[in-house]
Amino acid sequence: MQTESSAGPASEPATGPAAVPVPGRPARIPRAGLLVLSAAGFTAVTTELLPSGLLPEISRDLGVQESAVGALTAVYAAVIVFTALPLSRLLAGRIPRKTLLIATILAFGLSNVLLAASPTLPLAIAARLLGGVAHGLLWSSMAPYVARIVPAHSVGKAMAIVFSGNSIALAVGAPLGTMMGAVLSWRSSFLALAGVAALLALLAMYLLPAATDSGREARPSLRAALAVRGVVAVAVAWPLLVLAHFTLFTYIAPFLLASGLPAGAVSISLSVIGVASLVGIWIAGVTTDSRPRRSLLVTVAGLLAVFGLLPLLGATWPGAMVLLSLWGIAFGAIGIYNQAAILRAGGEHRDAANSLTVVTIQLGIAVGASYGGLAFTAFGAGLVPYAAAIPVAAALAIIAASREGGYPAGPRESSRRGGAP
């Protein structure tokens, strides 16, 4: 197992499709460790989403209105925005990366135990604050850690393995937790998540490779990261795509109902999007180390077409299912392409650059839900996809214009006659 003293930014080229393996880098992908991280991502996303599915049960048990229970989701996102960057900077180089990841996984477990034991809403909110801090630290540190423990030419494939946990949480984790909460109790769902976190922390101790910081590695500097060519492009384009996703995803139920589909189509559609995103992650894992630019351009253009066609073809089962599947594929792939892009663009400042995107993505989620609500109120649920298409078009323009910065061609693109698009 190699430590960062032999694989850190001071001794390797920037991570990405064009990176060249250097002596001291791992020769093989530590698949068992990556699966543990994928499961940690599954736990984090399920923890984030579960209160929404169990909102009525939590409301009745705590004796508060359902609108008040929404604070469990709101404060979770808010604390990520305000703590991810400063905590990443504070802890960088002071705590070994493996130790930090294990600590964040344990923090998820503790947060869920405290939430399950909370007799009042204020105590439940306090428990969620701890979970939000852990969430921000996990996603700020996980991608840079993965980039240090895999061969430079396999970063995209490794990210695909790790990020598959997110989509599985959307497709299976949140629905299963909601079902458990309805059958048993909402508290049992969070206790089960806590048990999963404890098991993952134990596995992480044995299966995660060491990747300790070397003394040569500078603390993350947001100012330095912003000065690196391409970082701003990725840190804006990626959140715009997330914003577009949540503009419609937040209001997918009223959109489908307004389109004339039955109420049962909502749960089916959510599962279709989640399962399809796994296909997108697999596609991105195969292409992001070799053809990242052209693949991302095609994916984003496809997402733009989906949002443009949904109001026209989403009124039938076949049309809706095909378009929702393409939406899921695109969204799953977009995360992998952009994660690799920000690590590549950030270079030696990739930790700060990655932390920046953690924050801007959370803002994209929050703004997307609000923006979708405004579109819903102004134009009706049936036209919300058109509102979602606007930020997708803006992101596509940024990606197309950032050929030399955030989104350069990969090895199998630049070698072709005429170069990258």
C-alpha cells in the first residue's frame, strides 16, 4: 500500500485522462476498499434523503407539523454549505485521510443513533447537524483520497465504482428505508443506517489503503484553486446541471400527474431514474479516462433534449419511461465526468477545488428546488422541464467553451484528426 508521500501532488502529474503513471503509484485498483467507500456514499445519500420519505411518521411521533419536519432536510444541506470548505482546510494534513474517512463514517452512525433517540424536534435537528458536517467532510475528502490510491489512468473507473453508491441509494436505499419506517417505525430505519455505518467503519479499517498526508503537501487554498485555469468552469457547469436535475426531480410527482399518468407512476419513475443512473455511471467509468470531453458534451446535449421532449412525449407510459431512463443515464454519467474534471483541473489544489464543488453542488440542489417551485407556480407543473432545460443549456455552453481549461480532450480524442470538439 502506497502512502501519499509517494503519490501526492508534489510527485505526480495532475489526475485525469491525460495523466501518466509515475513510480510509486498503485499498480492495481483496490476494489474492496472502493466498494467500502461506495457503501459509505450509499449510507450518506440515504441518510440525507430518508427524512423526506418518513416525513408523516416523524411528524406524528414528534407532535409537530409536517412543514416543521422539513427542517431536518434543510439544516442538513445548510450545514454542508457552511462547513465543508473551512473544515477541509482546517483538517488537511493534520489527520490522515484514511482516519478522517473512518471518522466521518462513524459520525454518520452517531448522527443516526441520536436522531432515532430524539424525543423532540430540536434534538432531532441537532442530530442532523452532525450528519451534515459528516456529509460535507466525506464528499470533500473522498474523491481526492480515491485519486491518490488508484493508478492515474484508472481514476475515472474508480470514481464510477465509488459513486455507484449514490445511485443505489436513490433507487433502493431511500425507498427501502421508507418502507421499513412505515412497517416498523421511522426510528428503526435510522438505527439500521447507524448499524450499517458501524460495520462500514470496521471494514474501512482493514480494507482502505493508507493515504497519509506528507509534510510537503500544502493546506487547501480556495484562492489558489480559483486561480487555476478550468476550476471555475467546472465549479459552475457541474452545479448548473445539478440545479437543472433538482428543478424537475423535486416536482416530478406533480409533473407526471399533470401529464395524465396515474399516481402509481411516481414511485416507478423514481426507481427508473435511479436504476438508469447506474447505467450512466458504468458508461462514464468506461469513457471518462479516454474520451471525457466528447462523452460529456453528448451526455449534456442528450439531457437538454430529454427536458425539451418531456412536456411533449411524457404523457404516455412508453414516452415517459424512455425519457426518464435517458435522464437517469445522463445524470449518473454527468457526476463521474465532472468529478474527474475537477480533480484534473485542480491539479495540486484539487482538494480545495473538490471542496468548492461540494459546496456549489449543495447550493445547486437548494436553488434548483426553489427555481423549480417558481416555475411550477408561474407556468404549471407540465412546463417545469422547460425551466430545467435553461441551466442545462448554460452548462453545455460553458463545457463547450472550456476546451483548454476544465474540459480538455482525452487521450483517444486529441489524437484524432481535427482534435477534440
